[in-house]
Amino acid sequence: MNIAVGADHAGFGYKDRIAQLLREQGHDVLDFGTWDETPVDYPQYGFAVGEAVASGRAHRGIVVCGSSLGIAIAANKVPGIRCAPVTEPLSAELARRHNDANVLALSERLTGWEMAARLLDVFMETPFEGGRHAHRVGQLFEYGDEQRARTLAAVEAGKVTGARTPEADLRAGGR
Ligand code: RB5
């Protein structure tokens, strides 16, 4: 796979180690930096990795910052990106199985290296389940005028309606 990676000055150490691991596993890595401790702005790296994935130049992306949060928020601004900031393996697994996450966000300041490497493995190896999850993931990218009007009406009414998952999407079992 082609994997895009990016990090700010608080995440480049893990980013470099991750890039090396991925190359050892046979992936092609597109590394957007940064490469040293000079302070930089994490949104730029989140945007770059997000666009690389959204455009199809990369199949997946890995972003790292101090907390994982800022760079994940940035990546999620790019249409088509589902970036999951995770700190433990079950979240990494569910981000793939249920949310079809295409970018993983890791924290270099809060997550130990062994855990970060494990989260990377889980993210790379877990498939998307599809079915009812595909129905829901699809809605994430339908936030146009029509959906916004529906949402504003729900806010006005104080209640969300019409969110029932169709039977066809539930047939595989699960909730
Ligand atoms: C940099 O100090 C830090 O704010 C950044 O890496 C990240 O944690 C932001 O969300």
C-alpha cells in the first residue's frame, strides 16, 4: 500500500519510526515531514496527509502530534477523510471495523512506543465490516444543504428523527 505520514515537532519521532516500520513491511511511504524539533503548525501536516489520502495518492494515512488531537481535527477537515485519534487497541480496531477510518492519529506525548506500534498494526490489519456501517459511514459525507436543513430542524424540535438504520443494512447481524 501507499501510506502518507505526517507529524509536527511533537510527533516526528514516532512518525519517523512508523515510516521505517511501514517500509520494512513493504509499503511505499509518502513522508510530508516534519523532520526535526523546530516548532511547526500541526494543521498543515494533517491537511497534507488528508489530501494525499482523499486524492487516492495514498491508500491510508498516519498522523502524529503531541496529543493526536489537533492533527486529527485538521485531517478530518479534508472531505473524504475519517481520521481516528486512538490510544488503545479496541478503538483502533473499531475505527476500522465500524468507521472505515482511513487515517490514524497517534500521540507521541501520551502513548508509549510499544502501544503506538501495536495501534499501527491493528489499524493496518483490520478490515471494514461494511453492511450497516457502510450505510452510516456514507452519511458522514452527505452533510450538504439538505442534510443541514434536516439537522437544523432536529435542533429546533429538540429531537432527531428518521435515523433508523434500514433492515437491509442490518441483515448481517449486529447493531
Ligand atoms: C504542540 O505543542 C502540540 O500542541 C501539538 O503537537 C498537538 O498536541 C496539538 O493538538
